[in-house]
Amino acid sequence: MNAEKAIVVGSGIAGLSTALRLVRRGYEVEILEKNSIPGGRMSLIEKDGFKFDTGPTFFSMSYEFKELAKDLDIELPFDLLELDPLYTVWYDQPGKRYTIYKDLEKLAKEFEEVEPGFKEKMKAYLESTAKLYNDTESLIIKKNFNSFTDYATTLMKVPMGHLPKLFRTFWKEVSRYFDSNDVREIVSLVSFFLGGTPFDTPSVFTMLSYTEFVYDGYYNVNGGMYRIVEGFVEILEANGVKIHYNTDITSVERNGRDIKTVIDSKGKKWTAGVFVINADAALFRGEVLGRRKFSEEKLDKKRWTMAPFSMYLGINKKLPELKMHNYFLRGNFKEYANSIYTSQASLEQAYYYVNVVSRLNTDAAPEGNESLYILCPVPDLRFKPDWSDKEEIADSIIDDLSRRTGYDLKNSIVSKTILSPVDWKDSFNLYRGSGLGLGHNMMQMGWFRPSNRDEKYENLFYAGSSTVPGTGVPMAIISSKLVSERIEKRYGSVLKDLHPGK
Ligand SMILES: Cc1cc2nc3c(=O)[nH]c(=O)nc-3n(C[C@H](O)[C@H](O)[C@H](O)COP(=O)(O)OP(=O)(O)OC[C@H]3O[C@@H](n4cnc5c(N)ncnc54)[C@H](O)[C@@H]3O)c2cc1C
């Protein structure tokens, strides 16, 4: 091993899991984090006796966590809880609600009236998504590419039958199987989880329907999502990793083709042999490294995932009518989805997601109370720079939710926190407040996504949403695997047994 010390800039889920893999490979690791707590977007708000997961509330591909545990040769420091049902979808018509199950028989019952023959259609759809997933997962998603030729020749190994999917949208693909708009909308909701819409997400991502409905489903963590962060930090600390909080990296010092130090906003220099940047891979290249290819002008032209508008409410009563994960849709799906990328989005007609945090995680609210997390996809700061109207937007969503559920929420709120895209941007250095980093169109995937290996500095690497393979919690875990493979290949490793933490 010729570089024993590694610095990871950022303690998001990709940063923490990269640090774990590097410690396992014998590296001495330090983490530098701009905020005062770890976790990045997977954060925690504790206020007025309530607790809320700040960003992710559930995830798919739980086997990526298991792969991580296997790689580290330890048990996961938290318990995975499979969601059943997966979620509930509310339309804006009295009583019109669908419960979404992984079990095909139960799911078919939900849709038998609106989509005759649903079961057979869904089977055919899922078969096609399974093929796509199996033909691409290890070949493309979990692979590092070293050149365009490498990427192109790998793509050529994907069976030709999938080729048309490169040129269709998610919506078009789903529409080939289903006639009902309700089914099309619900099956394509997963594209919002990627921070896009069914109308701009390539249909190759229909493979996520396979992970959603067949291969894995969705998971929560006993005690809330922040248990993942706490568990990882416990293991890191037990293995001597120090996390330096309130340390914002603003520049670097080079030494030929290597980075010598990263420098924080107070001027302190941090030295190591290897650096992994968990801050946004595109923004860091532009803002900190000053690369012209990633200038503000160039970044603004890229496709960014939509911005979050989120609310965390403490409610002084129980809300049994709401399920744990709820989507509130209405009749303007396409117009709303398309308007999220313009300043025209009518937020009085918002689509939103509601998570009753305290349903599973009972210590998230005092007895008889409920912790409510509401998330609404909105335009980023390029399209709507001014969010001084955030209280009014929040009120209109709360009014809508009250009307649709029959609860007088306004008069039951005892704690309220609102995060607009400005807050998200400032808290986690998210470009223009984009919630999930770079989007996933064909020109921002695979070889075309900012690489996890720096173009210029040989000891500089990246992990997280805006590098490969993409965004979301499981992808962050895969990105830690891909980057540690690169580092191990270049600098070697000496496998070390990890202390399992508490
Ligand atoms: C509202 C919302 C809801 C979501 N819901 C889900 C969900 O339900 N399921 C799912 O799978 N995914 C979800 N996601 C996506 C998921 O949260 C992210 O993909 C994932 O958490 C990103 O992890 P990361 O490590 O790549 O980045 P981050 O979590 O952003 O971590 C990067 C870290 O780097 C730090 N940092 C940045 N710049 C610097 C600097 N210059 N110096 C030092 N530190 C720096 C940041 O403070 C941060 O801690 C959601 C995202 C959002 C915003």
C-alpha cells in the first residue's frame, strides 16, 4: 500500500460508507464535514419533543446494505424493516385511494376496475423490467469505466432487444403495457424517487419497477433512517476514524499530478495521500477546483433533479387515516410534472408525499402525538430563486392535506419546520437546491456522468449522488463500492478486521 492516509470530504451516506470500506482496507481515515452533525441529506431534525428523518424516508435495493456488511465482515448496525404495503396513493376525489402492495394478487385487486387484465399486464411489464435489470446491473450499474471505448463496448454487450428503451421515456414504456392513467401514474411514480418525472426519465429506469415490486420492495430502519448514520458513525469511531465537523473545504493545494492538501474556510490545511470528495462531484469540480467545464454557466445547462420543499410538523393528535407513506396526486399529473422545470409550477395545486414518521418509530413523537413529514417536488433556484413565500406555500399544502384527509391540521400543529430549496442548498451545498444532484438523462449517465476519478489529480476521487452510478440511498452505497475499488486498485490494501462498534 503506497498511500496510507485517506481524507473523505463529507459525511453523507456515500462518504460514511466509503470511509468504512477504506478502513477495512487498512487506510487511516479522517472525515471533514461542513455541518455540525453527520449524515448529509440523511439527517435528523429534533425539535419540541419530536424527531424527523430530514431527507430519505425509505429505500429499495436493501441488498446493497447487505453487500456492504459482507464487504466489511460485520453485522449491519441497524434492523431493516420491509414495508408492507409499500405505500398509499390518494387522488383528489372522495374515497379514491389505492394501496400499493408488492404482492401481485393484492395489487391486482386494487386496479381490477380501472385496468381490466391488470395482473397479466403487470406480469408482462415486470418480466421486461426483470430482463433489463439482470442484463445491466453488474454490466453497467456496478462497473467503473476507464474510457469512452470501455463504456461503448460494454453497452454493446447489452442485448439488442433493450435498445429501443434508450429512446423512450418511462411514461411511454409504461403506456405500452397499461391503458389506465391511474396505473400509468402510479407505476411511474418511482421516477420521482430519482428526482425526475416519468416524462423526462429514460425508460431504462423501468428496471426500478422490478426492484420495487419483485426483487426487493422498500425498506425502513427500526428507530428511523438516522439509525443508519448513527450505526455507521459508531463503527467508524470504534475503528479510530475522526470526524471533524464545521469544516467546510473551499480550496486545494496541489503537488504535481496529486492533491497535497484540502483547505477549509478558516485556512486550515488537511494532508493525506488519497482524497475522496463526497460533496457534489460536479459542483466541487466547478466551485473548488475552478474547472471551466463545471462553471456556473455550464452547470446551469445540465439537467438537475427537482428541488425539495419539505415540512416537519408535530401534531398534537393521532392521524390513523393516514398510512405510513402516502402520495397525494390530483388530475394534472403531466402538467404538474412538466411545470416543475419551469417557474410556472402552481404550488397551490401541488403534488406531495406524506410520511407519518411516528407510525413505525414511536419515540419520534410524544404519546398521543404524531410526527409528520411532508415533501413536495418544486422548481429549483434557477426557475424560482425567491422562496420568501414559503410560509404561504406550506399553509396551502397543509390546507389541501386537511381537506383531503378530514383532519383539522392547522389547529393541531405544535411544532413546524419548513425547508425550502434555499435551505437545502445552504445546508448541504446542493446546486441550486436540487435535492438529488445531477439528473439521469442519457448524457448524464455512465461514462457521461462526472467520473468518480478526477480528470487531473491522480489521488482525487468522488463518491455520492452526482457521480456514478447515480442518486438515492442504494446508489450512494454502490458509489462507495466503485470508488473504493478504484482506490484499492491504485494504492493497494491490507485487509483489517473491523471493530463492530457498540
Ligand atoms: C428531500 C429528500 C428526500 C429523499 N428521499 C429519498 C428516499 O426516500 N429514498 C432514497 O433512496 N433517497 C432519497 N433521497 C436521496 C438521498 O437522500 C441521497 O441520494 C443521499 O442521501 C445522498 O447521499 P450523498 O452521500 O451522496 O450526499 P449528501 O448526503 O449530500 O452528503 C454530502 C455531505 O458533504 C457535505 N459537504 C458538502 N460540501 C462540503 C464541503 N465543501 N466541505 C465539507 N463538507 C461538505 C455535506 O454537508 C454533506 O454532509 C432524498 C433526498 C432528498 C433531498
